[in-house]
Amino acid sequence: MQTENFQFLADLLMKKSGHLLAPEKGYLLDSRLGPIARKEGVDSVDELVRSMRTRNDERLNWAITEAMTTNETFFFRDRTPFDLFKAEVIPHLVENRRPGVKARIWCAAASAGQEPYSLAMILREERTALRGMQMDILASDISEKVIEKAKAGIYSQFEVQRGLPVQLLVKYFQKDGDMWKVDPSLRQNIAFRTFNLLESFRTLGTFDVVFCRNVLIYFNQETKRDILNRIAERMAPDGFLFLGAAETVLGLSDAFEPVAGKRGLYRRKQMAQAKVA
Amino acid sequence: MKQCLVVDDSRVIRKVARRILEDMEFNCAEAEDGAQALSQCQKTMPDAILLDWNMPVMNGIDFLKALRRESGGDQPVVVFCTTENDMGHITEALRAGANEYIMKPFDSEILNAKFSEAGLV
């Protein structure tokens, strides 16, 4: 791809989603933008970008931003965060929330829904431990396409075999032709919406638990820092944050501290401590 | 090294599964049908069994029921691996004592994931 076209795309993504387009990721352009180029009736991705530079078509700009997002996900991805949610988070919230008050979970990069549905399955399986406590899940993602898929809750045979124990498949899914459909009762406590992490979080309310996994890796340091600090503002003082295996708050935000020995799990730092630090 | 018995009437499937399992550091033995598998288990119980459903002589589900009645037959972790992909077959397998269930086609990623669900890796 011509350098000035690559730069145009990199600037566009930075502005729309905050995502970095590193030169070594250039190989993704053809596979991800090729279908859009064909739909627009041009021969190559270079051609597509050239035509974009001459007209400012918001619809096309957005389609390209969305096509460049990575939506790799699976049920109970990395397992540990879900074990920690069960072993650490649920007991803490049951102990520290007033009866009748709903706890809130935010899946900030929910992709096609496997993460929120995995949590919803845990909440059902752990009903006794929850002692009547209700938890609502907000599942958001920048991509409208994946949020639509998440909402539909329909997965291929391949997708339901990645990370999902067969006992849970039998319990919470129905076969629908070649596909598998999530039991509608699992969706009861999940709200799905498209949401760009560059936007203000004020409209989202506050959360007891935030899953923000495998998305910070796509941002530059400044945006990572900004997102983490804005998540902290939306969290209960004793809230929990889960990051992806390759992500950390260290060197980015003083608002969180890692929970010793619990990989990927962070707590809000208490104010007094934060000032000392 | 853990032992895995691969039970499938297709030589190609046995070969593919064996290659993946050996990469996962399993020691593999093979059987062409349920009857062969059962007589091998009566000699030595493996740690894991990767089990096809439709086979001549004795099919997978009949083998599983017979295995679970053997002394020590509750020990092996049994993972079905079959083209049967409807809810009826899956629940029947679980009821007969299967630990996990793979719907073919499979690849190393699915085999790894399912063996780890079943606590084998």
C-alpha cells in the first residue's frame, strides 16, 4: 500500500476508535478491507483509500473502522478470570452489598458475546453462593456487527467448542439447524449496546466489576491511561477490574492496584493510599 | 506420560488424532472398534479415551456403558469425538458417563480445549 494511503488509514482509525495501526499490521488490510473495496466497486484497497481521501463519507469511514477491529474471543477465555470472578468477586460482593441492591458488571469489549454469556452462566451456576443477590451485565463493543451477533446469541459448532464445557452447552444452548442458540433466560440480565471507549462513560452509570480484556493493547499509552482513569471514576470504591493476560495498569494508572497472586485482577486503590503513592 | 486410547474405525482419523495427542505429550494406543477397545482396557486402563460413536462390532456408546461397568472402568476420562452433533446424542453420551464431547470436524485447538475442560492437560 502507498505510504500516504496507509497514513490516511492510520489517522482515520486513531480518530474514530483510538486504535493504532502499526506498519507491521499492514498485512491485515487486504483481508479486512478487501470485501469493502469490492462492495464499493473498486479493484484494490489502495484504490478504496484513494477514493476515500477525496470525499469524506462518514458511513464508509465507519465501515472501515469497524472492519479493522479484532473480534477474537471465546467462551471462558483464559479461564483464570472466570475462576477469580467465582472465588473472589462473588463472595466479596455478597458480603459487602446491601440485600436487594443489584450489582453491575461491565464487559467493555464484549465482542460477539462469549464473555458476558460466560459470566451469565457462572451467575446461574453459583446461584446458591449469590444468596439472592442479582447482577446485571452491560455488554458493549465498538462494533455494531459483533454486538448484533452477541444479542442474537447464535454460535457455530466451532465457536461452542472453544472453551465451553459440554455440560454447560447442554444446559444453556439449543440446537438451531447447524447453529447453537443461547437460552433466552441467560440474556435476561444482559443489556447489549454499541459503545466507543473514546466516548464519555458518564451515561453508563457505575459498576462493581469491569471486564476490559484484550482491548487496551490496541491503544497508545495516552489513551490506555485515559481509559483506565475514566473506568476508575465509574467504579465502586471496592470494585474489581479484569484486564487481559498481556495487559497491566502498571506505569499507566495509580487508580488501581494488582491483587497479589491473582493474575489479571485489579482493585480500586483506596483514596488515602492513592495520595501516598 | 499419560496414556490415551484412540478408538475410531477410520485409520486417517486415528492418525490425525494420534499426531495431535502426541504433541500434547500423550502416549497413544489405537483400537478400530468398541470390542477391541474394551479388550485393551481389560488389560490396562488408559488415562484417557478418545471415542468415536459409529463403529462396526461395538459402537462407542455400547463400549462406554460396558467400560463403566468394568472394575477400574470409572477411571479413564472419556471424550467422545463424533459426527453425531445433536442434543439427543450428547445427552445420551453424558448420561452413559462421557466426560467431554467433541463434534467433528475437529482440530488441535478443539482437542486441546476439550482435553483441558476434562482436566487432562
